[in-house]
Amino acid sequence: MRSSSKGITSGLLVACSLLTLSNGGCGIFLLLWPTSQDKTVLEQADERAKLLDADAVIFQASGVNGASFDGSGSETLSWAFYATDPATATTVWEITYDGENWDSEVSNLMPVGVAFYDLLNVTLTEARARQLLANAGYEDDFWGWTLSKPVTATGSDPLYYFVYSDMTVTVNATTEAVSGVNLEVPMMSTNGGGAPGDDSVSVQMIANAEAYVKANVDSNAFVIWTGGREGSGESLTQAGDTNVWDFYAVLNSDTEVRAWQLTYDGTWTSAELEMPPFGIEFTSLSYLTMDVVEAWTLATDAGYDPPFAWWSVFKPLYPGVENANYVFPYGGGYVLVDVVTGDVRFE
């Protein structure tokens, strides 16, 4: 299901930015920091989300930066927003804007480590986040940015993520703290991901996905996120009900970051993404030894009873989170299971 509408022109966006500059900044400042453009677009995206679902909220916003893609300068060229009703999260809408046209469709991707937090509550604008980035000494040639609230860190604040070829820099939307995270891939375990048995639901499929990626996508690419679901859309009553697996894989080199989405439902399909997924550390999941079957048992033993709509596993890109986590949606929040310690918590 897709809908499209003509949006306001780039010229009107620029004029709006000029009208809302409170510091009387010159044209050069406007070019570098389009102060109200991001907020205006976010508000318009929210209006469109409400037309699709009256209870929907925008929980993730992303933008492609012109400095890296077409040399047009450090300004957002296009936007992508994800919206859902946080009470049910049964349908996720993707809403896009290219500076002239709006488009929307039902997304077949599950959210990746993102809380269903209404981004209209965020007061730190993209323009201010860019300024904080520059003040901290970072260049403006990042690939793109995203805004979301991580789900896998207790008490976490919404973050802006600015993705470079060799690192991701986060700007805390509450405290304005700036932090850089190197994207070098850490040393992996040499145990080959353990020895999954016949009842493996995630570990064996991650190994299969790694093999597929290296043979059919790029020999240096690796899987950083895995999710499982029931193909008909029904919730999972046990981990073994999983019959569709989704993956994100990345290639991180000195000159570029590339990313792919893969799905296995009896047949492999893959598609390259315009932007790499945000909020995920670029760590191969091939080292995992805890299967989702074990994580599921730990969650239920802790009192969190299925069904679960889906599950996922990844290592969040957030300070203080040391290990990957299995994630199960539960009661308007998430049950998290640490893949190393087995600790279970709810957020």
C-alpha cells in the first residue's frame, strides 16, 4: 500500500528557515545549519502519519547528507520517517520526502533497537545537533543522520546518530553530549559460532546468512542484526514457530559503508540499502553461541510469557552496553536478554 503527494518546494523550505532564524544569521550560516527545516519536515511527517493511523507517532527520522552524496553541501537532501501506533505496533509506516514529494507505504522491516517514542517530544533540532557536532571538532562530510530513542539502554535519551565512513558520532538530544564510536570491527571468537544443534533457530541461520552474504553479496560483508517472525503475521508462541528470518549486513571500508537487507523464507532475497542501519554496532553476529531458543526460555522463566510478535538480536551502539541482546516485544515495551550473561530485564 503506497500513497504519494506533492510537498512544499525546497525554496519554500529555505524561506521558512530564513523566517525562523532567531540570531539574525547570515546566508552562510543558513546554508550550513538549516535551523527549522528539519523540525518543519518532522511536523509534516507526523501530520501524514496521523492520516494513515490516527494513533501513530514518528519514532525514527533519518536524512541523507548532501556533502557526501552529491557535493551540494552539508544539508539534508531527503528524509525517511517510521511511524506506528505504539500501543499495538502491528503496522509500521515508512514516510519519505525528497524535498518536493511525499510518499508512504507499509514497511516490511521490523524496527531495529528503537523505542516507539514520539519524536515530537524531542526539542533538540537537527540544526542544533549539527552545530554541536561541529563545535566538538567533527567535519560535516558524514553520510547521513538519524534520530531515535534506543531501546536497549535503561533510561536512555533520544540520540542523533551521524554516520561517517569510519565512525558514528552520537549527540544526546537531552544533555547535548557528543560521543564518537569507532566502527572498526572487533576481534571475533574463533569458535565458529558454536555448534548449533537441530533445534537451533537463530545461531544456525546467522551462520547460513554469513555464508550467503560472503558468497553472493561481498566477501568482506558480515551480519550485524538478525530478526525472526512468523510469515503470516501471527505472533510466535514458541521460538520454533519462526519461519521468516531478516538480516542486516554491512561492508565497512576506509572509503565507504554499504549495507544490505536480507530475508530468508525458504528462499534468499537481498537488497542494498541507501543508508546503513542506525543504532547498531558493526559487530559480526557470527560469534554468538546463545540461540534464541535459550533466550526465549530465560525470558519466560523470568515471568515474561509469550506470544511475542517477533524477536531480534544485535549489539546496540550505545555507551555502556557491552554485549548483544535478544529483544522480545512485550506489553508496550521490550524484554532484553544479554547473550553473554543471560541477564533479563524489561524496558
